[in-house]
Amino acid sequence: MKLTDLITMYENKKNLYGDKAYLHVSQIFEEAREHYKNEYLASPRAAKLRAQGKTPDAEQSWKAFKGKNFEKLIWHVIDSELGSILNLRCIPGGKLGRKKISPELGKVYRNLLVRYGQWSLLPDADLVIYEPRTCRVIGIISCKITLRERIAQTAYWKLKLASDPLTMHIKGYFITADEDEDLVKGLNNPKVSRNRIIVEHELDGTYVLHEVEESEKVKPFPQFIEDIKKVIVK
């Protein structure tokens, strides 16, 4: 089971459900789960662990695979639209931390730095959107299966970016499958979750891959590209 398999599964869902394919992303991973675990248990890595007297943990390996490839699948889904419709580029945030990067990414790197006195750090971001002609950073995205994985950290970096005139224009977005259903209930519901409160007040937009009670800040996933268009127009 590889990323290419997940992309093929998504494209198949897109053929079946069209614009509603995003509602089936969690289903894609559920369908891939047992296949991945069986492959893992039959792999040389698992055999090596058994030879060392250890028990291969297929579930733990699956969780790592799922988290890493959820981000990559989202990148696949939005990258072509950002490029073809908006003339923007989207890259994994990890690319900016490499020792050798292109002059273009070097400019993006400098435009995204958060200053701490004499030090500067890159904010944690799964994906970075920028305008290739100017290397101006448009926004950073965290892509997580659930909000509990990194919502507070995402909010922190958004606040740091907003506190500096050089980076205050950079948007902070969150894209999630919300498998814990933290976002199902809106702010007017007495049982609203703390994570819903955080995303409503600290982030520029949170986009969900299932049905959700919408607001100005929490929306279905397809609205993401439309909101980026509004930012570019400004």
C-alpha cells in the first residue's frame, strides 16, 4: 500500500461521487487499513522484528502511514487547482527545512520566518502556499486526521505570524477529516467542543471532509479553493 494506491482510490471515488468525493476520504483510509496491515506483517521489517524476539505492531505502523499520507493526499487534491486556477504553488513545509533549496524556495523561506529576538524559526506547516512570481507566502496549512493531533500548535503559529507586520498577511488554515467529530457541533450548541472554539477564533479557515455545521471559519472542504480566491483578489 502506497500513496499512489490512495490517490487511485480517491480518483475512483471522484468518478463515482464527483464534487462529493471529499466526504469519502475517511472511507478510503478505512478500506486501505487491512490491506496495509497485512502487507506490513508480511514485510522484511516485521520479519526482522520477530527475529529479534519482538512483536510487529501493525496498528502503530498504520497510524503513522495514515497521518503522513493524509497530508500527501490533500496536497494531491488541492495542488492542481491552486496551480491551474490561481497560479499559486503549494509545497510540503518540510522542503523549506532542507540544507539545499532552490533560490525560489530560499525567498519563500525568508518570507515565512518567525522572529524571536536574535533568532528566527520556520513555523510548523504541513503545506505552504505561495505566489511563485514574488515568492510571497499566502498561507500555511496543517493537514490532520483529527484536531487533537495539532490544533493548539497550529493556532500558536498563526498568532506568531499575525504578531509581526512582515508576516501578518499569511493565513493559517486547517484541513481535517475530523474523525473525532470535534467540529460537528457549532458554537451555539451547549456541547460545543473546545477545539471548535479554538478554530473559530484563532484560525483563518478550517475545512472538513465530512458534513459539518458551517460558519464563517468552519466549512466543507470544497470551499477551500474559493476562500483562497478571495485572498488573492484582495
